[in-house]
Amino acid sequence: MGKYILKRILYLFITLLIIITATFFLMKRLPGTPFDSERFSQMPPQQQKQLLEKYGLDQPVSVQYLKYLNNLVHGDLGVSFFYTGRTVKDVIFGRIWPSVLIGLQAVLLGLAVGLTLGIIAAWKHNSGIDYFTMVLAVLGVSVPNFVVAALLQYYVGLKWGILPVAFWGTWAHSVLPSIALSFGATAMFARFIRTEMLDVLEQDYIITARAKGLNQFQVLMAHAVRNSIIPVVTILGPIVVNLLTGSLAVESIFSVPGIGSLFVESIKSNDYATIMGLTIFYSAFYILVVMIVDILYSVIDPRIRIQGNKDE
Amino acid sequence: MKKLSLFILIISIVLIGLTGCSGSKESTTTAPATVSTESVSEPTVEATAETEKETVATEENVPTEPVTSGVPETASGTITVYDTNEIRTLVQWAASDTQSFTVLNNVFEGLYRLGIDHQPEPALATGYTVSDDKLTYTFTLRDGIQWSNGTPITAKDFVFAWLKQMGPDATNGYSFIMNDYIVNGTEYNEGKVKAEEVGVKAIDDKTLEVDLKTPTPYFIRLTTLSMYFPLNEEFVTSQGDQYGVKAENMIYSGPYVITSYDPVVGTTLEKNEKYWDAANVAVKNVNIKIIKDQSAALNAYKAGELSKVLLSSTDVAVYKNDPEFHSQSEFRTTYLQFNTTAKGLDNVNIRKALGYSIDRSILADTILADGSAAAEGLVSFGVAGDGTSTFRELNGNLSPFDPEKAKEYWAKGVEELGEAPQLTLLIADDSVTKTVATFVQSQFKDNLGIDVAIDSKTSKARNELMDNNNYQFAITAWGADYDDAMTYLDLWTNGTPYRGNYSNETYNKLIADAKKETDEAKRLTMMLDAEKILLDTDAVISPLYYRGFAYLQKSNIENLVTHPFGNPIEFKYARIK
């Protein structure tokens, strides 16, 4: 196990290096400079040179690349151009908490509601609740989260006045964005667990479990759910990354100061240091989550971990 | 097995916990104001118009003693406004965006400040004298002015801040707004002269002397801009690179102080009790939030969380008759820039034909319908002229719609060229510009019978194509930095590809002479002539519209002034009924 994790961590660094290199050179191909283009083209050449020199942008790209790598090894992600005077580390960490809070709440809400609905739907196959779940699942996958967000804001926030319309401050402000964000995930979880459960409930060992006198709840939780959870764990990884790294639409509708819009903004404004910082952050996070999911498999299904030992 | 069921159980409990806590709804931010409704005497405006003309403005001209009648001793109430973009920085030598300017303008102050009618009024200075050659300005500072931490504000604070802006530390790209005017500014920036040789000096704590390169009748208006605000050297230096990063890392000289600042969340301001004119600041708290989504802002406004909301073109139709509806146009001109060396557009008749074929009133009133106004020339409505008439009124409509003339010029141009040119319009890919471009394209089709292609690029890519002389004509815009036609007109003297490779000796001479002219009437005539050459004779550009904005504002708020240029929103004069 330890050797396996070490190997994965080594892969992580190699992958990151490839991503950093590719992004760095692609990013430098973006037209324009990180400075306000209208002002910059209006500046006398002497001042343009001064600015470029100040940020080391007058040097060849390969030199800039090596300098960046050197700084990175020393833990320095550089200074943001867009947020003048702030380090990229401050910019990213200053905005990550709201996204993580909303994302985490959305994942938990999605898991709880999605799994519950999916399990009940499979158990009561072809019943009212089954049809309800399926309709909800189709809606959840096909309706984009910004539509849900706008509707929630209008009805829950404005018409009924139950929760704040927008902005960030108290915990109440995080509820509507979390619900809006969880909608798609809920639908996915419900669909996956239902399909898998329907298959598992047909298996012989379920009949055995019933025959040995276990009650309905024990059969479902101990045997059916555990054996159907693998596909959910598989999609859990990407969903967690997706939700925790922020959503451009939901965050902008509810004015959440999260990380969702930062990537788009930094690319638009040629904020090189922030683009790199975020790329590294996203990639590392994604690779880590995939690694954790792989490890989780073996926790849930020991057959994946202990090869050759078939009996449980 | 046990673990998983436990996990689900925990999630269920957490969820019940979450839904159990009913949302603790915050009380709405716009608290009922207790400001008395008695009429508030504003600082008299006529006096300032005179200070501009007269060489000497003394304390008697302006009511510097706080007018306390009608204004309560203690301010109250809250105004909440929003920006659609992050407040990038509060360091004045790094700030270049409207959001930052808005905050800076309300927590700092310069020698002069724009009044309710957008004219400069004495602020930290009580007045100035100017030498006969109009090159040396001597400002006298107000007595008893101090920073929010109690340190006195002196002439040295101005010298420090101005040198910072003129020197190599400034990253906002606005150094030209001093270096173009102040003696040895450019040389200082290039490291050729020492700070003592620059034309800004503190004669004593109360007297600031400024030497200009050329007579600049609008210099007083420049001193209202954020780059001209004072900074306390001792404090700024002690903060190092942490200056301006947090609210507590700054000291303030304006009507408000910052109590919290986060670039993405916004800022909260509170009345500055140390401000010299504090008695005339009636609103105690101001919040500036960040909302990027238009409909979210409208919802927040309706929920009472905002005092003012901007409307998009589609919303204008719905709220047009609402008593809370207002609109205003800015000093910002959107125009077609022709590349005078590009194939086809090197012909002046073709350029004129394109200009005459656009019905700008349909564009402004029907297509945009957001408070924008149809352009009648490069210089926007409202920009200062001779004091009684504006520049635009004096020069008339230089961009009329005339389909007959358009066809005539087109035919003439095609004859000279030998064939009809194939044209491509380069634009930035934001939604407003796309709408404008599509309209312009349809006008060319209707009135000239030609098909013009549209090439839309990100604004950075568009600028790069223009800088590299790789375009025929493009939609671009310029907003005034200060209230004078020169802010627009001197752009076309450098002959760069971005400005259409335009170079005309007569035009350049007019602009150069106007910059040296001490007689204001002559100077104005030169600028009026220059605009005519640019638009009518040479048709280098064709103005389309002056950007405007339509908004709803709570009816209990008065005098929440938005200036059409420079530092937009002014909270100092605001009153809550």
C-alpha cells in the first residue's frame, strides 16, 4: 500500500511538470500584455520598457520559464498582475474558502438526497417514488445550474424572502448557492445508485441474506448498498473536484467571492502568475482526488486491494 | 459495512441540522435614515465657475465654513451600491480602473474636488494664484486639514504622492497625466533629473508651487483626479508593500474612511470625522459590493439590499416609466476607426460614405436604449467649451446621417478605386459591441448595398491586430480622462496604426499650437477646427454613440452624484430623506 501511494505521488509530480510546461508556453502565446491595453499602447516606449523590465517580461520566454520553475521550487508562486501588489498565494487562498464551503455542502447534500432517493427508487421499483426520482434525475442532469440558481434567487430569496438574495457573510448566504450547485450532483448520484441497486437486488446473495432472516434495512444497507456503491465512488472524484473548485455561473449569480471566476478572469487579463498558480492548484487537486478515490475502492471492496484472496 | 451506514447516518444528521437552522435573515442594509428633510444648503456652485477664470481665488469666494443649517451634527443612514468588477487595488499609483477610482475618490481628496454639477470646487486647497504666463500655479492649503490618524496634511504630502506617480514606481499607466504637464516630469521618470528639479515644490507646509510646461487651462480639473491626491510619506513608507492591501494599512484624507476591503467582496466606508468638511457629509455608512450578474443585482435592489441598480437594455423597456428610473450619458465615445493605409479605406470618399450611412439615433435610442446618446462628433455632449456653450454645441453635428450623400460618396470612391472594396470590421467580442457591429453592418447593407464582414476577437487580440496595422476598420472607444476636448483630440497626433496611421500636418500643428496657446478663446477655436478636420475633411474616424447608463435609484436618496468621467460616484453630497 505504502509503495503504491509513493508511486502515485511520483506520478503526480511528473504530470504536474508536464502541465506546467505546456501551460506556460501556451499562455505566453496569448495576445497582449497583462497591462491595461488601451493605456499601455498609449504609453511612451520608454515607459513600456520600464514596466516590462519591472516584471521580467522583457526576457526570452525560456528564461522566464526557468525563473518561474526556480521560484516555484522555493514555494513562490509570484505576484498577481491583476490584483496589483497581492501574491498569487494570497489571491487563491483568499478566495478558496467560499468555494470549498459551498462545494462541500453541495456534495454532502447531493450524496444524502441523491443516494436516499436512488436507494428508495430501486427498492420500490416502478412505484411513484421511482418515477419521481427518475424525472428529477433527468431534470437535474439537463437543467443547467444557473437556471436553478436564478429561480432559487427569485423565489426563495426575493418573493418569499426566506434566505438572502445574494452576497457573502453569514452561513445563511451559503445555503442557496449550495442547493443550486447540488442539483446536478444529486441527479447523478440518484441515477447511478438506482441502476446499480436494481442489478444487485437480483443477485443470489440478496436472496440468501433474506433467507437467513435479516430484516429489510439490514439487507439494503449491509449487502445491497455496499455492493452498488463503487460506480458512485468513481464519479464522486470528478464531482468533488468540480464542485469544490467553484462554479462560474452560480458564484456570479449569488455574488459569492469564490474561486470560480478567477481562472476565466486571469486568462482574460493575461495575469500570467495567477493562470499558472491556478493551473497547478487545479491539477494537483484533481490528481490527488483521483488518487484518494483509488484508495477508497480498496476500502469499500477489499477484493481490489488484496488480490488473490477471494473469500471474504 | 458498519462504517458506511454510520457515514450515511452522519450525513443525514448533518442535513437535518442544516435544514433545521432557518436562515437567519439579515436586516436590510438600507436602515431608515434619520436625516432631517430640511433643505440642505450646498456649497454655492457659481463661485467655483469663477475660480476657474479668475487668477486669484480666495476664501471669500467659497463658503469654506461648514454650512451647518439643515445638516444634523451626526450623520446616519447607509447607502449600498455595487460594482460589476473587482476592486483591484487601492494604491493610487497602481489603480487604473473605475472601481478603484470610485473608492479612492471617496476616501481621499485632492486640491480640488468635483461638485454636484461636475465642476471643480476647492477642497484641500482654498484657492490658487497663477502667474501671468499661466505656467506657475501656487496653491494655498486649507487650515487644520489632517489625515484620519490625526497627522496634519501638508504640501509635502502632495509632493511625495506626485513624484511617486511621475516616477518609475507608478504601474497604472497614468504617469502621462502629470508628466505631460509638469516641468521635468518625463525626465524624472526616465531618471535623468533629481526629484528637486521637478516642477512641484512645497514652499512651506501650506503652500504648493507647480511649474507647468505649457499653459493648461484645465489643470485645476486634473487636480481632482486620484493620481493627484496627497500621500503621507512617513506612513506609506512604513507600510512597505503592504500599503493599500488592507483597510488598516492606509490613512485617509477624504470624506470617508475604509473599514473593510476585499477586492472580491467590496468595501465598507464610514464617515471620516477628521475630514475638514465633515459637517456637510450626511450619510454615515457606504457599502460598495461586487455583483457581476445583472439580474442578481436587480433582485438585490428589489429586496432592498441596494440603493441603486444599473439596467440592461432589455430591462429599460420594463422600467422606463418607473419613478425610480434615471439615465445619464458619459464622456465616452464609441467610434469606427478607419485604417487610412488599408486597401479601400485609404480612399477618403469611401470613409465618408461609411460614416454618412449610419443612422446613429436608431442605434442609441432603439438598439442600445440604455441612456446612450447618438454621437454628433468625437467630443461628447457636456464637455466644456467656452463657459456658456459646450464644445459639442459650438461645433455642431459632424456625424450626420445622410443616405443620399453616402451613396454619392460611395460611387465616387468606387470610381476612384476602380472597384468596390471588400471590407471587414474588426471588433471586440463583448455582447454590446457585437450588437453595435451587427447594426452597423445592416446599415451598410441598407444604405450602401454592401456586405461588410465582421471579425470578432477578444479585446486583447483586437488591440494587437490594430497595433500591428493588421485591420481595415474597427470599433473602439475612448473615455475622457478630464473635462476638456484635448483628452480626445491629441490621440490622433502620434500617427500610430492604432489611430489609423493618420498623419496630417495641419491637424498636428493645430493641436501643438493649442497646447501652447495662453488665450483660451483662440485655443478653443483651434480645437474646434481640429475636430472638423479629423471628422469631416479627413474622415479618419466616425463616432457612433456616447455611452450611457440607465438605472433605478431608491426615491429617498438625493444627490448621489455620478460624474461622466474620471472618478465616477461621489458619496459626499448624498442625502437620505
